Amino acid sequence: MAGIFKAYDIRGIYPTQLNEEIAEKIGRAFVLFTQARKVVVGRDMRPHSIPLFEALARGITAQGADVIDIGMCSTPMSYHANGKLGADGSIMITASHNTKEWNGFKLCRAQAVPISGSTGISEIEEMVEKNEWPTPERKGSISQYDIAPEYGKFLRSFSKIDRKLKVVVDYANAMGSYEIKGIEDLFDIVPLYKEIDGNFPNHEANPLHAETLNALRAKVKECGADFGAAFDGDADRCGFVDNEGNIIPMDLFTALIAQDILSDATGTVPILYDLRSSWAVRECIRDNGGKPIMCRVGHAFIKAQMREVGAVFAGELSGHYYYRENFVAESQGLSMIKLANLLCKKNVKVADLVKPLKKYFQSGEINTKVSDVKPILQKVREKYSDGHMFELDGISVEYSNWWFNVRASNTEPLLRLNVEATDKATMEEKRDELLALFRS
């Protein structure tokens, strides 16, 4: 069991780290911790998601709660079912972008509020280790529910698409085909790797790794598509490419979606952006009448902040895009719809929408292994004390022509660095200066 209880979810290799025995205990602990009476459970296409579901459901019902089995689905669909069906909580069985031997659980309270390491996963771990279960008043039941028609209807309600755009979709043999099943007919879709296969025979289901987008980029250019979309394993993340086959940086995609949302908004609408995002994102939100608010990294923090400030949308550099309408959670079907809306509204190519946002020079995220994080961060504080410094997540410092953020990894002795500047020479100089400081 060691190490499967993470900062944002429960995840391990099946069956050595995560198996049916542990899954049943997690089901019991989830009910005890949340006091849930009704729990939505969905799963991805991995072969071991089925025995894990059976064991998890056994634990949930043994502890007195009812299971609403929504079957195979995307993670955004499980969030939608949680809120739509008035459940007390939900569990999605998935290891997201991890390779085939992994599996896991994403846990939520009612209204799809995430349970993270600091808000319940640690307590659930303690209960599982203790393995003492009070006898409930009743045994729970299992019922089935198909959320797909309602989720499809929900997505379609946002469509302002006035023509069939040609879109290449890389489903990665995973849950993207479920995520957009209800809206596929709105597009002229050219599919890649649509067949469901939990062994991921074609490539890793992770659009953060640029090499996984090679087939998509080539196909977009070959068939003259309007854009391309690539889903991760459970379809709560998506990477997009423009009509020329160029990868759209995920922070700049946040700015594109913000434009569609703000074009219909009344008043100054709060929109959250990941603190690693380009200055161009903040400027775009403001220029389109929104209120840009910086947020720290991690879906549990972002969703909590969205609720606090009443944000309608948030974008994260990892390709997570969050919508108030989907119970303050991801919906990549909605991301596709909103990009298409913007294209139809402006009647321009995606590349032309992205080009004006590429006004600064970015290092991308650079990871450096270090023996001890704290003294290095203290050196950073001292060296860059003349800039505008804040510590929302790690250390961020802004100057008139450049900025950086350095964060410690939650799980490894790593520092993660992002640098941006108004010119390439400054970006490279400051990037190298900071990396030298880390390595000294």
C-alpha cells in the first residue's frame, strides 16, 4: 500500500500496489469519511478497472451506502453525474495518463468538490491501514445509470457553431471517445486511435509529451483540418494543435477560451490562470473585459479558488480547463465547443488567433534535481529581492521585462522553473542564471 495515497488522488501499479483487497477497504473508508449515502462510481477502459470497480462497490455497499454505477466514462462525465444526480460523492477509477499497469481513484464530495491529500486522502489512508469497520444500519445497493445522453445535451447547449469544422481527434485508445460522443456529429471528425484499448497500443495517452502529438500534427496538415485535439487517458486533459499543425501552448489556449466566454459575458467576469502562464494570458483576459486572477498549481486548489471568487473558467498549464457550468470541474468536450465557437464567430484560422498571443519568450518548465530545496529557495529570495516577489506557489518574481516562478515538487527532490521575458536574449540569460544558482 506504500505510496499509493497521493496529493491529488490514489494511484498505484495493479495488482502489486493497488488491488481488490485494498479497493474494498477504500470503498468502506470513503463512506465512513464522507458519511455518503449515495456514491457515483465511473471507470476507464483499463482491463483491471472492472475488478477494482466490483471490489470498491463491495466496500461502499458493505458500509451502508448506495452505488450509482455509471459504467465506462470520462472523468468529466463522472463529475457531471456527481452534481447532476445529487450524489454525496463520487469515485472515478482511472490512472489518467499513466501507462497500462497503473490504476487509481479520483475522489470527490458532493457537487464534485475534490478530496485531496490535505482534505481527506490522508484520513482515508489511516482508516484503510486501521481496517476497523463499524457495522452499518443497512447494506447499500448498486444501480446503473447512463449519464452519456445528459452530458451530451449539456455540451450541445453551449454550441454556437454555424458550420462543420474539420477536426482531427486523437482519442489515444482511451476515454476521449466517450467524452465527445454526444457532440461528434457537430464536427467533421477525422479520428485517430479511436478503438478502446487499455493497453494503449499506439502511444502514451499524455498530450503534455510533445512526441505523442506527432501523428495528430501530421494528420491535421495532411487533411487541411481546422484544428486537432488530443485527449489524455481519462479525458480530463486535452492538447490542441492549430490548422498548421503547430502545438497550441496550453496557457495560450486558456486565453482563447477566455475570449469566447467573455464575448457573451455581462460585467467583469473573474477568470483564473495558472501562475506559470504567459503575461499574454493575463493581458488577453483583461483586454476582453474579464478580471484575470492568478492561481496556484493543482486542481484541488484551483477549484477551491474558483468557488471562492466566483470564477466562470480557469486554465492550467497542464491542459486542465475548468468550467463553472460543469460543477467547477474539467470538461474537454466544452473546450472543443468553445474553440469552435470562437472560430465561427471570428471567421479566422486558429493559427491567426494564436499568433498575436505569442508575444513573449518562454523557457518552458525546466526540472532540476537538487539535494535540498530550502537553502536554494532562500538564495533565490535574497538574489531577487529587488523584484516584485510573491509566494502563492513557490517563489514568483516579476520585473519590467521578465519574470520567473520556481516551485518545489510535491513528490521528488526537484525544482521546477519557468522563465518568460520580452526578448529571447533576456529569457535565456535569466534562465541560465537561475539554473546556475540551483546547481551551485
